[in-house]
Amino acid sequence: QVQLVESGGGLVQAGGSLRLSCVASGRTFSSDAMGWFRRAPGKEREFVAAVNWSGGRIYYADSVKGRFTISRDNAKNTVYLQMNSLKPEDTAVYYCAGSPTGLAGLTAEAYDSWGQGTQVTVSS
């Protein structure tokens, strides 16, 4: 089991940027795949981005491609989500997740560890 703590959420105007961070502890972080998911009010949890254990394979949801960037710093046990050109429809609680398989999954079922979430609100 890995413990995950997100931070960096907040209120931002449309067109602005935020960087989310997720710090991991417990399980060996460098062997885990990491993902970001979000849940908007009244909607199901949605895949956002994922990176495999090495950082060599990355996936994005079509809705964020070209605007968001996932990265990881294994020396700091941290995964990041840089969010640029934010839109009101990006408003959601954002969660990071870890998978001991090391393979970047596109569904929540691929992950066994979750953070508490951080709120991102984009105003128009």
C-alpha cells in the first residue's frame, strides 16, 4: 500500500494555470505507475492522465491533451500535473492514484491506492 497526498488545487480564472502535486510514501514509488483522475459535480470519475513506472509511456484524455502535462520525479516520490489553459469544465476534485503493476492504466480499476483529492475550481 502506498499513501498519496495531493496538493496545489485552488481557484483560478479561465485561461490560467495550476500545478498539482502528489507525494507518495510507503510502497516503492519508482516501480509504480501513477495516474490522475477527476470527478466533477454530478459526473462519474474521469481519467485525466497516466505515466508508467519509468516515465517513458504517457497517456492523456482527449479533453486535456495539449493543455495538461503529467510528469514524475522519482527522487522526490512525487508526480505532477501541470494544467494550462484551464477551462470552467475542468472544475473537479482531482485525485492521484498508484498501481503496483507499473503499467499506466486508463481506468480506475487499474489502481489500488488513492489520494484524498484536491479541489480545482475554474471561474469564467
